[in-house]
Amino acid sequence: MTTSDTSPPAPRVALDVTSLLGPLTGVGVFVREIADGLARDPGVDLRTFAVSWRGRGRLREVTPDGARAVARPLPARLARAAWHRSDLVTARQLAGPVDLVHGPNFVVPPGGGAAELVTVHDLTALHYPEMCTPDVLEWPDLLRRALDRGAWVHTVSAFVADEVRDAFGLAPDRTLVVPNGTVPPGPEVPGRDGMTGRELAGGDRYVLALGTVDPRKDLPSLVAAFDALAPEDPDLHLAIAGADGLGTPALVGALEASPHGHRIARLPEVDDDQRVALLRGASTVAYPSRYEGFGLVPLEAMAVGTPVVATAVGAVPEVVGDAAVLVAPNDVDALVAGLEVALYDGPRAARLVAAGMARVERFAWSDTVAGLVSAYRRILSG
């Protein structure tokens, strides 16, 4: 006698992986990690799609094993123009017959009969429009249209969930909070080019800033703080690693004006191995942001045992707890004082490292994926 499996088929989920076609940002890391996890989860039938013409040849390359790439290239500008005015260009046209579409980068296409979930990482476009590109400034309107269609919202922190509810009048039961994760540290190895973090930074002791050079990261204040510390600590260096962004002109101005520019390494392109090497080798990681919806970099630093100095803004306190030195934003003197703790107060720095290693255990990408799968089931159940 044989028995048949009566369990319902796994839901067909379309995931927009456009963020993986260009330089990897923090959102790109999120998309990469959830795509990998969802592709391995037997409870999801994952299909990937991308809204891009220039990157149309790379979709299969960035799609993990276990997922199906659906390549129906469409220029992003045309898609956004359509979504501003209508519900044309649907997820089912882009990804085939699916039950749910997940837009992991602020925008979700009309479902065309499929349920919709959009991830909102922060509300920079509302709070700091002067710091945003024209594409980013389109997100609030596209989000409003999605909410009008009945889309659900996923946020990476309770802080952002509260902001979304306040800004868009969204009912609490339509918002799902699932935090980001971080990757456990592997064995200590040099970067892919064989260089250690210290070699990349140009010195044995260095402060590290990591991430795309956005205006809200306030990197000129970090340069000013380094300039205040440098005369009394001639062996200290500063490394600023991450892709250029709208904040690059201000950063370049600060670097050119610095009397210690020869001790500052600007690294606009770092691969994953170099990123880890820099994090491991740093004396401290500085995160002087003006606003954050989460804060992956502090978690990455904690995971490798590097103390963190960060501003107490947005979701940063929610993420780091008591495992980082928290300082006021837009305050060079406060940043200097925080860096002095991490650099020169050995006992307190050791306590921060221990607290950080414990804190980071709360944030695993496997938990993020499990939380999203649970969210998909909740949405599809009614």
C-alpha cells in the first residue's frame, strides 16, 4: 500500500534581484543572502527576475542554485514610469505564474493577481531628499501606489516599521518586522589579492569606515575626528572603503583639506575577502551616520571581534544594544571621544568586543530567511 503526499505545493515566489546586477550595496547583501536562503528552502518555489536592460545578461549568473531565473528584460526607467501611472507591467508578466512577488529594495511591481510584499529599509527619501538620487526620490510615490493595491510591508527594524506606519498610515497588522542577519566569521585569511587589512589600510593600526559614500554617512566628520587624533598618535591611520556615491565630492574635499591625508586610505572598490580582511584588521570601526534603518556594518564588525563606535540614530541603538560606543550625530568632538574609548581604553574595548560577539548571535541570515518564509505564508493564508 502506498501513500501520497497531500501537503500543499510550495508557494511560487518571485524575488526581484536587480540589486545584484551592479556594485554590491548593503541592500545588495540583503538580497544576495535571502536569495541564497530561499533557494535552499523546500517551503518556497523561488523564481528570480530583474528590472534592467543593461544587466539583462547577468540574471542567471546571480541566481542561486535551486531557483529559477525568469529573464524578460525591461528597462528600469520604463517600468517605473509605467508603475507611477498604472498597474501595467505586472510581476506575472515579469516572472511568470507566481503566488507572491517580493520587492526587496523599496519597490514592488503590481502583482497582476499575485500577492505583493515590499521591503522598506529606511525612509531616507522622506527625511533627507537632498541626499538622494532621482531614482530614490521616486520610491515614496511607488510605495504609496503599492500600499493602495494592498501590498504588505516588510521592514528590517522596529524603528522603520514605526516610521512607515506614521508616514503612510499603514495598519500595524500589514507590517512585518524581520531583521537582517550577518555572516559568521570564517578563518582569518588575507584578501583575494593576498593583502591583509593592515596592508590595504597602509598601517598596522587604523580606524575603518565601510560602505557606499552617501551624504548621510557623514564621512567628512570622521576625517575631522581623525585629524584631531592624528597629531598625538602618529601610528594611527584611517581607511575609508566603499563605492563612490553622492557623498563623494564632500569626502574628497575633506581628504584634500586634511593635513594627514597621507595616512588616509580611500578604497573605492573592495571585494568580499578584502572587506572581511579590513574588518578583522581594524582597531575600531566608525559608523558616524546621520540616519539608519538598520546598520549592517556594525554587526559585521562585531562578528569579527572589532569594537564599534556609532552614532545613536535611527535603528542603530536597536541593532547594537550596549555592544558599541554610541555618540551624538553631527558632533566631531563626540566622535573623537568615542574613538578614544575604542582605541585607548583597553578594558572597555575588550568588554565591547565580548558584548558584540554575544550580540551578533541574535542576527543570522538563516533566521531572516525563516522569518520571510513565515511572512509569505501569513500573507498567502489570507
